[in-house]
Amino acid sequence: MDRVDPPFRGAERESLLAWLDYHRATLGSKCDGLTPEQLCERSVAPTTMTLIGLVRHMAEVERGWFSRCVGGVAEVDAPPIFYDAETNVDGDFDDIDPATAEADIATWQAEIACSDGFLASADLDDVRHHDRWDEDLDVRWVVIHMIEEYARHNGHADLLREAIDGATGE
């Protein structure tokens, strides 16, 4: 996934989606060049967070906000991928295995592609209902929230990657 700097000037939709893509690609770049074992390394004590756990979490977040909320897909048709809401809510972070790391990244990328499909057919002013919060919100809010979600977790990814192999940078 190529990381392209967002435009310094542009229309709102173009700018927001460029920032979303930039932060998605940033997470991908933090995983580039690592072995499956390194992706699963819990490198910053005392947290159990890993790079692959972040990738799996963001696949879940993409599905939740874009497929379910923006796309209106029922949870029964887009269930959690890496966790069970009743018995293991942290499975996306905790149930990692180097043997599935590459497949986990592919799943995240597939969720991004699905999300982009829902975004392509939605206007930023379109209103969607968030069932768990019982709130109406516009698609713009969802996109901004996703930029925030990626940016926050990319900070975690910076620390994890540096502890794994010393790599630093944006």
C-alpha cells in the first residue's frame, strides 16, 4: 500500500479521504519488512499490544464503521472477524499467531477495499444511525473518526516498531 501525502489544498471529500488513505498506509508501512514473528512481538511492556493486533483491530474498526454503519450491513451479515463479542472482546488484539499474520494483513486490506466501496456511494452529508449509541451521525463524522482512530493507533505502531528493530520515522 503506497503512502501518498495528502494535498495541501483540496475539496473537503478529497482531503478527508486522502488523510484516511495516508493513515491506513502509515499503519501498513509500520508492518513492512517484518517477519510474522516480529509482527506478533509484544515489544513494549507491560502492554500486550502488537503490530498484527493493531492491524486486526483496524480491520474490525473498518468493518464496524464502514460496512455496518455507512453501508447499513447487518452485523449478522458482517460479524466480527477476529473476536467474539460475548466471550472474547479482545480477540483482535490477543488471539494472534505468526502463522496467520499474512492472512490477517490481507483481511485488513480486503476490509479497506470494502470500506472504500461504501464510501464511494455515500455523500459526506448522508446521515446514518449508529445502533449501539442510538445516535444519528453523518458520514463526514465517521470519516473524521476513522482518521483519528488510525492516527492514534499509528502512534502505538511507532513505538512498537521502534522497539522491534529500531526503525523510526513517519
